[in-house]
Amino acid sequence: MRNISEKQRIVIKLGTSTLAHKTGKLNIRRMTNLVRVISDLHNSGRDIIIVSSGAQGLGTGKLGLREKPKDIRMKQAVAAIGQCELMHIYDDMFEKYSVTVAQILLTKMIINTPSHCANFQNTVESLLDLGVIPIVNENDAIAIDELELEIGENDSLSALVATLAGADLLLILSDIDALYDDDPRTNPDAKPIRVVERITPEIEDAAGGAGTAFGTGGMSTKINAAKIAAEAGIDMVIMNGRDPEKLYDLFEDKDIGTIFKAAK
């Protein structure tokens, strides 16, 4: 049994491929639908925390660049532009459903310092008590380098956030339908694996790399996130964010995506 319908505190990671077109600019229709469905889940009494990618991608798109910069200083600059844009959009869209959002930016120092972790946890708890949806991201604009959090991508960051926030479900939305037993891009007979009880070497071998020109994640980063979540006793689901309506099916315990079960 999946028992997704019973989950009450959920961290939702939104990937760049879910939020933006291949141009890097915002996918307005999809994001509008995502905000509507997430607001509905929030209204049902669930605690929702969002870990959002997209700052660098949106900043890159707003500047009319063809791909994310490679230079660290330019990465920081486009992240600063994109973060402002991203939060403005979230605030405007959620306001239509009378949902308040708040921004939290994390750095390596916060993750590695117990007192700062406690401050993060207290802030999250206070926001959730107030009925607010926290939106979390790495503070890319002042990160020393891409490995400021020693992970450099938001899949693993979302697992750390889920751990610190005491979540009982981590939900990663991407352009990937599920974990497959082979690469579906090259093997049309590849079959989805709906439930992963334990991450074995075979499961890790099934993970690919990749990501788009505007994103940094691939299946391998999601496997790493699943390990972090499982060790913390948190179930994790990966599913395609292309159709936000599928979230309703997921929370009705239908076979959507792949669930990685928490360690027993």
C-alpha cells in the first residue's frame, strides 16, 4: 500500500523542467495549474513546503541568454534576477487562492550549523502554524560556488529540507514519469518501477544523468535524494509535473510515478 492519502506534511520539489519552457522562460499555463492544485491540497489541511528550482533558469531567460552561464559570477547574477522574478510570480499566483507564501534561502552554513538548523526549523514551524507555504531555495546569489551546499542541486536539497522539517512525504516533480528498468528514451520497452522498497545497486544502475540546458538534475540526483529521505524515515515520490491534475490521483493512492519507501 502506498498510503499517500494519509500524508500530512509534504515537501514538494518543483524542477526547472516543470516550471519553465525549453527557452528558460516561465511555463505560465503549467505553473498556474500547479499553484491551483497545490493550493487545493493546502486547503485540505496538509502542511505544504515547496523547494523550487528555476531561479537561474528564469534569470537566464529574462536576460535572453540561450543557456545558463558557466561563469560563477554570472550564475550568481542571473540567480539574483531570477529569484526576485520567481518569488514575485509565486506571491501573485498564490494570492489568487488566498494562500500566503514566504521565502527561505538556505546556505551550507545553515545546513551544517545546529543552531542555524534549529532557527530554520522554528521558522518553518511558525510559518506552517500561520497557514503559510514556505518556498525554499539555495541562496545561489551569494554561494561561493555551485557546491556551496555540497550538493549543487535541488533534489538532494529538498530531501534535506524534508528531513529538517519533519515531513512524512517528499514529492519531486520533474520531466520524468517514473523510475524505469531501462532508459525509456532509448528503449521503448522500458517499464516503470512503481514501488522501490530498498535502493539496491541495480536501482542505482537504472538511474541516468542528464537534465536540460536550464536544469541541473537527472535521475541520479533523485536516487541520492531518495537515499537521504529513506534514512530519515520519509517516503519519496518522483512523478512528471507536466499535468498537475495527476497530483489528485497521487493523493488518491493511484499508481502515479515511483514511490521510494522509507527505511524500516
